[in-house]
Amino acid sequence: MIDESLIVLDSALINKKSIIHYLSEKAKKLGYLKNSANYIEAVNKREEEFSTAIGYDVSIPHGKSKEVINPFICFLRTNQPIEWDTNGNPVELVFMLGVPEESKTTFHL
């Protein structure tokens, strides 16, 4: 489930949108996603419901989507803290999860 190719260290990306897009495209290129745009939409929808910033400079964006071929975890470490949400939560460590829509409700946990 953890693919070394989905680990990004010292990224210069500066906002949540670019991080989610970059990691989604990487997952698509590696065959984890059928359609990255639809997956990004699912992740952004989840972010709108409630921020995935959990404190300690960590965020765990995720989305259940029919676009996920195989479950995956991406990890990205930024080279500086970024503001993840409107509450001003800083994030440096991003763990993005891809979960197939048809998986059991607790698979991603």
C-alpha cells in the first residue's frame, strides 16, 4: 500500500490546492487512479465538509472515489509551513489517502 514513488520530501509547493493536485497526478501516473480530476473533486469536497488538518503540522486529505483503482497513501513534506485552512492551521506533513468508493466504510481508518 505504501509506494516509495508516492513519497515527496522538501516540496516547494505553497498551498493545499497545488499539493492535492500534484499528489493526485502522481497517483494517476503510477496507476492508482483512473481519473485524477474526479478524485481531486472528491478530496476537495471532503475538505469543504471539515478541514483535514489535525494539528502538529499534519493534514490527512482523503476521498472515497470510484476513480481509485487500488488504495494508496501519498506522503509530502513541505520545505516550509503552509496555511491549510481558513483557521490558519499550518501544515508541513501531508498524508493523502485514496480509498475505493466500494470499500467498507472504515477501510481508510
